[in-house]
Amino acid sequence: MDDREELLKIVRDITRTRRPITDSTCLHHDLSLFGEDAAELLERVHKMFGTSFEGFEFDSYFPDEVDGHFYHLAKMFGFKSKKKRLSVGHLLAAIKAGHWCKETE
């Protein structure tokens, strides 16, 4: 299995989604990933690929458990999270680089 397939397996396992996942799929905004589940995803990526997340600002990308549930419910009413977007493609780029790198705008 290649890195992308392994990453998608982890994402699907944690989110339990059956929706199509592409490189542009955002972990929090599209898959409602937050709190402990988001932390588990990063931990599993680190263990599987050795990716360092030094310098990663978790709170900038993911809400905590309480806020995450609020965002999930509010999303049904058109509310958009102000958290930074972290896509599957960006996470894959970090895996390939071996370390976290900020998004280029």
C-alpha cells in the first residue's frame, strides 16, 4: 500500500466516513474531525510514517471536544468554522516531507 492509501485508511478508520475522500477534503471542515479523534489521527500518522508535528498548532486547525460538537451542530445551520483548513493533500505532503510544514497561501 502506498502512503496515500495508508493515510486514507487511517482517516476512514477514525472518521468512519463512507464519503469519497480526495486530496482537497478538509479534515475538520468536511469530515467534522476534532478533539481527541483529530489528535489520534496525528498520533497514528506519526507512528506509521514517522512524521514530526513539531510546530503544528493543533488549536488553529481543530476545535476541542466541546467546541467540535458545537461546530458540528452549527454546520447544519450554515455556520462555517473559522479554523484553518487542513486537507488530506497537505497532510500527505507533510508525510512525504517527514515533518509538518505550514500551508503556502
